[in-house]
Amino acid sequence: MSTIYDVLRRPIVTEKSNFQSSKLNQYVFEVAPGATKTMVKDAVETIFDVKVTSVNVMNMAAKRSRNRVNRRMRTRRLQYRKAIVTLAPGDSIEAFEGVK
């Protein structure tokens, strides 16, 4: 990865991530496969100008299904790496904020 802008791929917006952002001050991002916790922390602090208290990183497995005709396994969705970033109290990321 050449820059910090290559670490964060996209925000993940689901019902669970909306709950985490509103109640727990946690934000979820899809990150590059080789990203470490310190790289994610530096990227979020630099891009969004917030204070990060902790980062949890996990690998999400590919979703697989079985073909009906010949019973072979096929991949429906590729695997990716996900990071849950906890911010300091009082900080927030405006990209995740909804209608108030």
C-alpha cells in the first residue's frame, strides 16, 4: 500500500453498524487485505481528523453455495477484511450520520 488513502476501501453500512455508530461510537470499514491495526488507526485519524481509541480487525470469509446441477461448490461473494474503529467520546464521522 502506497498511501493511507489505499488502506480504507469503503464504509460498511448495515443495521448493526448503524447501531454501533449511534450507541457505541464505533464505525465499520472494509480495509485492504494487508492492512494492520496501526495502519487503519493512522488512516482514520488523518482522513477524518478524529481520535481513535481502539481498532479491531477481522477477516470475513467468502460466502459459498452449491450448484444444483453438478453439486460443486461455487463462490458467491469474495472474502474481505473488516475493521471496527472505536472513537474517543465526543468524536464522530460525518459520513455515517443520517438525517437528524
